[in-house]
Amino acid sequence: MSEQNPVLTPSQLNTLARDLLESAFPLVWVEGELGNITRPGSGHLYFTLKDARAQVRCAMFRPKSQWLKFVPREGLKVLGRGRLTLYEARGDYQLVFDHLEEAGEGALRRAFEALKAKLEAEGLFDIARKRPLPAYVQRLAVITSPTGAAVRDVLSVLARRLPLLEVDILPSLVQGESAAAQIADLLRRAGASGRYDAVLLARGGGSLEDLWAFNDERLVRAIAASPVPVVSAVGHETDFTLADFVADVRAPTPSVAAELLVPDRRDLEARVRALASRVQGVQRQHLRQAMQRADRAVLRLQAQSPQSRLHLLRQRQGELLRRLQAVWRARLQQQRAHLRRADAVLRAHHPARRLAQLHARLQRLQARPQAAIARNLQRDALQLRALARSLEACSPLATVARGYSILTRVDDGQLVQSVAQVAPGQRLQARVRDGVLSLSVDAAIPDGPAKAPGHATP
């Protein structure tokens, strides 16, 4: 085989064919009659679509098939949207559907998809242009049929959740050729009145044809132009209309829409109680702060008044006077004690007192007999000589008697053995052989070959 004609395996060939089919045929709409319907335990739906001349194998997998609004049965004509692909295990091509409906709705469905694409391209369905609902709706307009089940459900939920809400029912047709124009007119009048905080479009479930008024282009543009937020609650949870896409909020049912629009009164009562408690707490705190500021202001005013300042000055003057008197008394007591000590010192060293003492001693000595004096003197001399001989060996007086002296400091009586123990100007006592000398140090010079000997002056 040449390189221009390679040999392919069946799986490779099927893969090429599948890729070719899927790229050449994107999503397609196909209408036909159901046949050979099977639904195994996996939940997938397998069937064939056929007409008078041909048939094609089809599949609809579980995530899509469980949302079908009808029960598939043999011979039923349907309209579906799917993609063409190849089932490689058998080499058969098949259609895999993501949407399937009864064929009677086919024309309406195609018109719905075309108008949806047009309005979506204009930006009418953009999330950015949608407005949030007011936190608390006070007046609500409900555009719906006055005799339908939807209005009863809405009124029941609103009465239970918030009885004080003002609700105006704007009666309108919700099905038929003139329904869309009537709803659009009521919507414009409700927005122009300035009375309402929100508008609710409500209708019960039905087929695509029953809900077609809410796919009208005039109504969709009226919803987009409404000056107040619009909530759409049309059909059941699985029903979608163009009004749902353009509305500010889409609710799956009218009852859910009523719950979205108003809070539960019990929640409101709890919130009001909590807010009232917070307000009371803030008021009490502000009152306490105001009272504290008033008290501080009164104290400042009292402190700044002339009477208060004069009173404070008087108190300060009295305190300073008491402190001054206490200092004077302490100083006076100190001076008196000093004078008493000086007087005692002077009295003890007065010459007249000293002379009287000496004169009395002299008289006592003159009165003694001379013999007694001699005997006493001789005895004392003997005793002294004996004591001197016994103490001479250890007494420093023996050293003094040989011409030496004993120096002591006057201030503490400590024996002076070194020049390091005295300082210039210090008073000393020198014990010599026959008395005591009072000395004053002029200089303290240690021994050395170049130093002059120290000296003391009496």
C-alpha cells in the first residue's frame, strides 16, 4: 500500500466518521414519530424517529430524559433538538437529544428560541441591568387573573407572612391573544403611578401555548422598561417564559414569589425587638455620656467661678502658713537646743569655776598634817616604785621614760603608728615622760632618703 492510502482499523474509521459528523452537523431540530422505545435501569431513553420513508436511531441520556413533560409512547409525534454522532460500537450513526417535546408545540418552540436569541443579543436578559428587590415592600401590585388559583396562593402567603402589606390586584387576562397587550398596559400604568414598590406577574402552570402571552415581545420590552422591580412567577418550576428571563427576579411558583417579596412577620417582630433593644441600649449609653459630660461641665464651672478660686487660694494660703509656722517652730527648737548645749559647755569651762575648784583643793591639802603627808608620800612612793618595777617590763611608760612618746588621735583615741594614719591639720596627743602634749599636724611625710623629717606643733 502507498503512503497516500494508509490502512485504517474499524475503530479509527469510526472515529474519523464521528468527528466528521459532529463537526459538519451541530445542533439540529428533527421532527418524527417515536418507535422502538426502551428505558433500561440506567435511566437513559433509547428510541427511533421515523417518517414514511426512513428512520434514525436516537438516545436521550438520563440527566435530560428525567425532565420530559410528557410520557414517550409508540407512534407519538415529537420535535427534538440534538446533535448527530456515531455509535462506534456498532458503527451506526445516531441522534443524541438534549430537548424533546410533542410535535404540536414545535412551531411555538422555534418562534420562542428565535425571539429569545434576538432579545438576548440586545442585552435585555443581562444580569447587570436587573435591579434588586426593596428590603421592605410596602405596596405591591399583582397582575394576574382574579379568579385563578395563583392569586389565591399569593394572597394566602402574603396574609400569613405580612398582614400589614398593601396589595392591589390588577385583574388581567393571562391567556389568549389580547392577554399580552393587557398585561403590558397594566404594567406601564403601575410603574407610572409611583404607588408601588414592586410588581408581581403571576400565573399557574400550563402548556407552552397556554403560557404564550408571557413570550410576547411587547410584554417583554414593557417589563424591561418598568421603573419598578418586576417579579415573574409564571407556570411551574420547570416552565420558562421570556418574561422570566427579562424580569428582575424569577420565582418558580407564585407562592415562592410571595415569600421572596415579603419577610415573615415573626422574623420582622424579632428584628424589631432586637432593634428596639439596641436603640434603648444606645439611648441609655448616650444618656450616661451626656450626664457625665454635664457633671464634668458643672465641676469645671464650679472650679472656674471666683468663689471657688478664692476658696482654693484661701486653702492654699492656710496650708502654706501652717507649713511656715511648723518650719519656724522646728528652727526655733533647734536654736534653743544649740544654745543650751553651748551654755553648758561654757559653764563647764568658766575660769572662775575652775579657780574655785583649785582653791578648795588647796585648802584641803593644807589642812593635812605634814607627817601624814610625808608618810603617805613615802608609802606611795614605795608602792609606786614597786608597781613601776613590776610593770616596767610591759608598760609603755618605761619607753616613754627613756625619751619616747605615745601618739594618739584626739577624735577617736586611736594609736598612731604610721604617717598614713594622720592628715594635715589633724589634732593629736603625745604622751611623754612627765605629761601629755596637744599637737596639730602640719604635714605627714613618709621616711625616705630625700625627705625631710616630719614635725608637729603644739
